[in-house]
Amino acid sequence: MPLQNRVDPFGNLVATPARGTLMGNRGLLHNPQQQIVRPFALKAWITCLLHYKNMYRKVMQPGLYTELFFLDEATAFAAGHRPCAFCRRADFDRFRKAWLDVNGADHRLDEKSKITAIDAVLHAERMDERRQKRRYPARLDQLPDGVLVTLPDTPQVARLLSRGRLLEWTAEGYLEPVPVKARPDQDTLLLTPPSIVKVFAAGKYTPEIHLSAQF
């Protein structure tokens, strides 16, 4: 039976046999029976490589952080995760600089600010006081590729914006684009945190997208 350690664009932890392309964590979330008992333990939600040098981990070991998995980087960003500073150092440095370039002034942060300050902003953007996923009203024609949204008539379905198309997200990959009742100025609810959207829109960081979107 699959473990409950796959992350969807809403930030939920789900059980699925589908494999991901990235790993990550939010701290220790499971009990000795490998059951999820909390949605997060840290404000630092990170995304890691599946393979790094010769390191190997047994999933959900007692007392150690809970390994989480993602379809792709666009999904991880939508859930509110950012690159790991250890196994993805180049991506981490690039994301941190890009985030500060476009968001630093809004939050009184600069190049000397620690990543914990960025994590605090991301935490406030991804989750409300009830620990529910925040969604932000936005128009399609004002959003960059790589973000995930929902439409008013299907709020439970996450869709990736890619090359002017909306692709339905599934744990196995993106479905072929089908006609949706959406105009370029369609109102949507944005899942990707706003400060990350600004980074994408500025062209300073482009998230990796699953191969299933390349049709």
C-alpha cells in the first residue's frame, strides 16, 4: 500500500503509487507506524533531488524527517516549497537571489537576509490561520507560465498554465489540454504563492515541468 507522502498542488499529502521527479520535506510528519500525523513541522518547506551523490535514505524512518515527493517543480512551488540549499545549491542560490530581487523591498529584506526570512513570507502566503491553502484571485492574462490555478467551476481541479494552455494536474502527469470555459481575462484562483509568481513573471526563474506537459 502506498505511503501518504506525495504532495499535490494544494499542499495536501496524498497516497498514490505514482512516482515523482523530486523529493522534499517539511520536517518530521509521521509516527513510528509511518502514518502522517501533522501537515508540517517547519516553516522551511524544501524540494530536493531524488538522487544526490551516493546518499541513500530509507523512507519514513522513525524520528527522522518525512520524505515527500512531487510530480515536478511547478507542483512543488504551487504547494509552497522552494529549492534545498544542500542538494540543489545552484537552484537555491538562483531562487534566493531572484526572490529577493523582485520581493525584497516589499518585505524589507535584502541580499544579507537569511533564508528563514523568505521561508516566513512563503509560509504566510501558502497557509491561512486555519492551516488551509490560500488561493488568490488572478486573471489568466496576468499570469506567467509555470503557475497552477483553479477555475471557478472546478475548484478541486488544479491546472498548469503552460504556453497559453491550461493542463489538468494528476498524480501521474498532466492531461492533454481540453477546451475549458476560460477566456484570456478569465478570473482564476491562484495556487502558487504570489511572491513566487512574481519571480516567474520577471523571468528570473523558470520551474521544471513534467514531460507529460510537452505535447
